[in-house]
Amino acid sequence: MATAHILVGAGEQSKAPIIRHITRADLLDALKLGLDDFTAMPSHAVFLCVIYPLLGLLLVSITLGDAMMPLAFPLVAGFALIGPLAAIGLYELSRRREAGLDTALSRAFDVFRSPSLGAIVALGVLLMVIFLVWLAVAEAIYVANFGYREPASVQQFAKDVIGTAAGWRMIIEGVGIGFLFAVVVLAISAVSFPLLLDRDVGAAVAALTSVRAIAANPFAMALWGLIVAVLLVIGSLPFFLGLTVVMPLLGHATWHLYRKIVEPDPQSQAVSRPPSRSHRSAADFPAALFPSR
């Protein structure tokens, strides 16, 4: 039963989410709304994303050794493959702000109390597996072009990559195959994590809904993927520090993009609104503390 719930969610929410068609204007509006969320909650977003550039720096420092040098770029580029999981706290903050709920910093961790936590973990593990497979493929590409020898130095490695036919062949193969990995991740995670925060539909339904969203909006979602890639490259300079702005922007914008693509569920919207509170006068104290009042 637990496995079934992780895959397909609650039984009463088995109806497939309805997909909308979006345009380029919707992408720009999602970015605008994401920026509005970031400006309204800057301390939250920076706190949640500060680990992202620090981890990126750690990965680069690990690869400074000669043996791991060929994996430096694949590690940095492939780290974007788990970006949708890293930004899940941002989706939660945007969801709460949209619903008029408390957006205090601690609320970002309400994800761990979500009914869909098992499905979120399952999709996160899938992204991590894809990330590790990408690293293995990237290493295989290097070995196929340069063999098992270790680079003599950073300068020599750069010269081999830029100044030899094998180096350019490795670049073309790596970029081409890396693009395929990025397409796969975009297909299964474009709206899946926001959907799981919004509804208890299960990992399989969320991933399938994301694929359906891509299929229904191929050009718009291809443009979205390009926007994400360009912003991540810009945010990586210098030393990944720009990601403290880019990641919050993309995280919040992804939530609003989800809202534009997937038809809202009235039941989900109803339960996400805070309960109304009647006005209480100071004269009611302390009787107002009791439920009967």
C-alpha cells in the first residue's frame, strides 16, 4: 500500500490533472511573478539557495585533482539536473504566498510534512540516479577520446581539449549527450515537484503529467528549458555566486509556470487557504481563549 501511494498518490485524487496550452507570454509572466516572489521573500530564498553555490564550489575543488579533472565540467553542468529538487523549498514558499499563508522561513521546510513526501523523495532519487549516470557517461566519453591517462596539469588538460581533434570530438559528444540528459530531466520534472506539493497524486502521475505538459507545449517548454540553461550559465559566473539570485528566481517562477500549465484543483485550492478568524475584542479576554468562544 505504501508503494502504491508513492506511485499514484491518494485514491480520491486519481483523476489526471488537466493540461493547459501556454505561450511565450506565459513564460515571461511566470518569470515576472517569480521575481516578485523573490523580492518579497529575499532572505528566505537566499538562505535556501546558499548551499547550492557552496556545493558547486565544493564539487569544483574536489575535481582539482589531476585524476578527477576531466569530470569538473560534467559535475558543474550535471548539477543542474538535480536543480528541480534543490528548489523545492522555493516552490513551497510561492505556494504559501499565493494561498495567503504564512511565509516565514521555517515554512519552507513544511515540505517534510507533505502527504506527497514519499513521492517527492522517489523523484529526487530518480534525479540523483540520472545525475550519476551522466557522470559515468561523461567519464566514458573522456576515456574514449583520451584513454585512461590522467591530465598532467590544468593547463595541459585545457590545451588538449581546445587544441586537439580528440578534444573537440569530446566537447561535441559531451554537449550532445548532455543535452539529451537535460531533455529527459525537463520532461519528468518540469511541473512534477510543484504538482506533488499541490496535490497528493504520486510520483508516477506527477512525472507523467510533466511529460504531458511538455508534449502539449513543445515549443514553449523548449524555450523555457533554454531560458533556464542560459540563466544557470549566467548565475554560475563568477564562482556560482550568481546562483543565489538565479536559483530563487527560477524556483519561484517554476511554481507560477506550473500554475499556468496545470488546471487548478478546486479541492486542493480550498484546503490551502487559511481559516478565517472572527474579530475579537480585548474585552473578551480571557474567555476568548476557550474553543466555545
